[in-house]
Amino acid sequence: MKKGVSFLVAVAFMALASFLTSAFDPSPLQDICVGINDPKNAVFVNGKFCKDPNLTVADDFFYQGLKNPGDTQNLVGSNVSFATIEQFPGLNTLGISMVRIDYAPYGVNTPHIHPRAAEILTVLEGTLLAGFVTSNPEHRFFSKVLNKGDVFAFPVGLLHIQYNIGHTNAVAIAALSSQFPGVITIANTIFGSNPPINPDILAKSFQLDKKVVQYLQARFQ
């Protein structure tokens, strides 16, 4: 009798564990997803529709978009080349992606957040200062100077940066824990929103003169 009861208890716990494992909401791969009753106007959530496996070929899992340097002739002196689900369909459902970052001398990958992914970055050439800031209220800044071959990790959802502190070009490659990690570039998001955020709000938030805020908004619009 005891063995029978123990067996039933074990089965019950396994069933509960299975339910809890499968019942959670998966992390969304888009910023917004409004419920809709008409499937004609709906979109597929968390990935793409799958190609027929019988029609799948090796090239579906092959991508050459990261082999060439990106153009760093811009105001921030950096360029990010993406290999996410948008560029590389073979990543669908795999939960991974990559980026290549090229930096001109003293170029910066400006403060940004990946809302859906942690990141691990490896320096291929040059010397970078890399770091991230923790959430409220501590705002601790963890940073390291990275040389060729060094690796640094950025936790999911935390603001982070890379800055080329060398006199030559730098290159890094990063892996991310989502097929579509998303990116929120802080300056562009705050000062380049559409429509613009009320400058009075930003002036008070950043403790700046309203004219300074309006100048920054004009730069990023």
C-alpha cells in the first residue's frame, strides 16, 4: 500500500513539475503584441513560420554578413552588423544571434540595452573599455579594459557600452541569448522619439535647461 501511495505521489509531483515547466509565458520577441480576434490581420508571435524541413538546405544555416568591416564614418565612430532572425532565418527557434561591432579610433558603441538578451563579447582586434550599469538604486558601473582575445559579459536588460580607447581600429564580435534581442539606444530613444517627448519632462528628468533639451531633440530627430 505504501509503495502504491509513494508511486502516486511521485507521479503527481512529476505532473505538477511538467505543468509548471510548460505553463509559463515565453519571452516575447517583439516590443508590443495587442490581442486580436481576426487572424487575417494577425502576425505570428515569437519567431517565423517554419520552412518545410524537406526543403531545408545547408545554406539556410549559413550566413556571410559578418565577414566585412562596417562603415565607421559616422558621428559615434562605430558600426554594428547584425546576424539575427531578420538577417539569418536559420536562427529561427534557436534562441541565439550574433553581431559584429567595428570601431574607429575613439569610437563608441553608445549606451544601449538589449531587452531580451544577455550578451558575451570577444575582442578580435584593438583595445576596448567595456562596461555595464546595474539597476536602481545602486547604479554600479562594472568595467574592464579588454585586449585582443578578452571576453566580457553583459547581463540581460542592463545598460552597457564599449569604447575604443586605442589609436587604431578595433573589432569585436558578440553572441546574444535571443534570436531577436532588440536594442534600445538610450540617446536616440530619449531625444529622438516619435512623436517627441515633452521637453519639460526631459528638462526636469535630466536637470537640464529646456533649451538644451530642445537642441538635443533637434539633433536626434
